[in-house]
Amino acid sequence: MQWLYLYFPQLQLDRLQALTPSLVQQPTVLFQPQERLQPILQKNQEAVQAGVQAGMSLAKAWLLTERLYPLAWREYEQVRLLRQLAAHLYQGFSDIFLDSPDGLWLNLQPLQRIYPTELISQQVLQELLAPFEVQVCQAKHSAPMAARLLARNRAESLESLPVSCLPCDEQIKDKLIRFGVTTVAALREIPRAELGKKLGLEVVVLLSQLEGQQSLRLAPYQPPQSFYQRVVLPAEAAQWQGLQFSLKRLLSELERFLIGRGKAATQLSMRLYFRELPIKTLLISAPHGCVQAREFMALCQLKMEHEKLPAPVIELSLQAQGWKSHEASHADLWQKQKLATVPLNQLLNQLQLRMGEERVQGLQVQPQWLPEYSWRPHIAGQPLLAMNALAECQRLAQRPAWLCLHPQRVHIVEWQLGLGPERIRMSWWQTGSEGVRDYYQAQHVSGRVGWLFYCYQQRSWWLHGWFS
């Protein structure tokens, strides 16, 4: 077995800086708010240059630089980001195991046929990690525990590692140092039986795991079926414009999520978090499905035209709901001129969001001979008749798509009759009276083509619809 361990030492801070590039220009740190001294857990390069170190108290860090920008480290956010990374890496690596809150194992054994060389697997890995802009330390070994230890200590071999790096109790490390055992190489030379008597079973099990003789219980990763992201805004946003930058980043990640699964989202739930007011939830509907970030952004802008922020926003979350299959469109290689047209689904989504679904409708043909019953409205963009019903409507499709609300009497001298007649006999249970109509396609003196019928009872001509 070949295991690749990925260690993300500053995952939460790296993602904050990717979403808010202005944080890179000032000393930014993440601290543990639940401990008394509030120790520093993650720091950027500006903070390092100011003298800030990991484990230092927040109060001491304030003394080093007045420009310090502290943010609270959140465990749930760290785990969520780790799972998000795993979900993206799942496109290229099938066996992924979580080591919360900042590590991942990749089992390379099943992928040897796909990635026959280490160079190929590394190229795929770097391409998948590039959009996230995170620091990563990696190491490969036949034992998962050994790969973990090497990556977290940025070492190339186990033998030279000091025993202080071992993931065991501090008292055991102190005993080893007092015995004169300072490296892992020296520790492995001690017989296991003697080691177990002096230091206990924990050290023996640890060495067996480092050598791959004893398996390590790992937590397999299962890809999520939904998309949820939550970010802390770098500054309070009192207007919609202040949310756009962070929202664009979230929508870009949603686009990658959807493309990797061949899906389209039909609804977004955007939550705005305030300092004192309750959470405000905005639902953005896209009944015909969206994939691209710019399409989602256009819908969000339409939604926010009618919304007003009651208070400055401090956090923003995005959740995608409703899934439908999506096939990527392909450009024509031989098409010389690119048409600047809006896709139908995108146009329908914008119209329905602005006007309401009930006001954006299409027409659907029905297998009924009487014109008043041969068409019915349906929600725009929804599937039409089943294939077995299309044959019954082939002749009806030659009728006009636009019927008059009520037939209008016309003067036949203004019309030139064309195709026809099509005789339709009406029954009393359909229209309230029996009768016969002869329908013709006719051209008006204005050039428009209409659908006329002659009513024998009233001995007059009537306009029933227009051809497009």
C-alpha cells in the first residue's frame, strides 16, 4: 500500500485570505477563544515578520504589532473546510480518509493504473488544490501513521526524527529522553518486549503502526450530496455591494461542485448573519437549473434589487437545493462568428425571478380537434408532451400558436385565402350549439398571415388566430 498524507497547517486562515485578499497585507492571526490565554493557532506571513509565533498568547501578540487583525478560530469551520477539500479531491482520488481537523490520507494503491508514475499523480493533485490557494505539506509512505508523522514534521525519513515529535504522552517522551533515546532510529533498536515493560503498550503499538505491522483505524470520506458554505466577512457590509466579493467566491466554489457532479441547482438559500438581529434568509429560485457562477450572480442581483439590509452583515452562508441533471455545452470549432445570445434557461430563470413563475408561461399543443381546446398554457421550460402523444399533434401543429381570446368578425375583401379548408364540426356539449366551420390560412393586406373560418350559421368570416 502507498499512502500520501496531506497536512494543511493554516487551512482556515488560507481560505479566509483567499476569500478576502486584503487580509494578506496586514498581520492576521487565528486564536483559540475557548482557552484562557487565547493562544495563536494560525498566522500569516505579515504576522510572522512582526514576531508572532504559534502558541503565543493573543495579549503578547498585540504588544508586538498594533496592526494585528485577530479572528477567532472555529473548529466546525475548520472541519467543514477540510471536508470541502476532500470533496474536490474526490474527483481525482477515490480513497480519501479524514484526519480532522487539518489532514487527509490518500490511498494511491487503487490508482496505479490511472496514475502509473508519481509525476502524473502529483500533477493531478496540484491542479485540484490550486483553486483553494492553501499551504500543504505532504509525505508518502507504506504506513499511514508514518506518512502522517513525516508530513506534519516536514521530514524526509523517520530515522532522524526526534522522539519529541511522536504522537504519544509527554511523560513517555520525557522517559525516553532520560534513557538517552532521542531519535526514532534509536527507539526502534530497543527490543519490543523490553520497551513494553519499561514504557507500556502504547509505545509498542505506536512503533508497530509506524512500521505498518499494525493497522490504523481511519475515517473514510463520503462525498456530500449537498453544498453548504459559510464565510466571515472581512468587514461589516451595510449594503449589497459589500457582499458581492465574498458571494462571487462562494458561487465559484458552487460551480466547481456542480460541474464535478454533472448537476445543476434549482434553488439557492442565502443566509445573512447580523450582530444582533435574527438571521435573514433569501431564497433565489432557478427552476430551469444553473451551473455557472455568473448566472447565479445575475439572479442574486435581481433578488437584492427588492431587498434592503436591516443592519450590517457580518457573515454569509450559501446552500444549494434542488438538483437536476446537466450536460455541458460544447462550442462549435468551425463557427467563425460567436453569437452574443443568452441561453434560454438563463433567460427563463431571470424572467421568472423578476415577474413570478405564473406570469412566464409557454404553449403546449393537445390532441383535441376543437381549436379552443387544442392548446393549453404550461410553465415555461418544463417538458412538453410525451413522445407517444406527439404523432397525434402533427396536424394540429400546423395551426397558429396564438389564438384570439374571442373570434373577431372580419371583412373577407381584406384577405387572400390560402391553404384550406379544414372543416371542423362542433357538438353542442362542447360549445353549447352545433355548427360547422371551414378554416383557411389567409394573408391580410398588411402582410400578416391569419387563421380564418367561415361560420355557416351566421354566414360571416371570423379571425381565430395569427401565425407568427
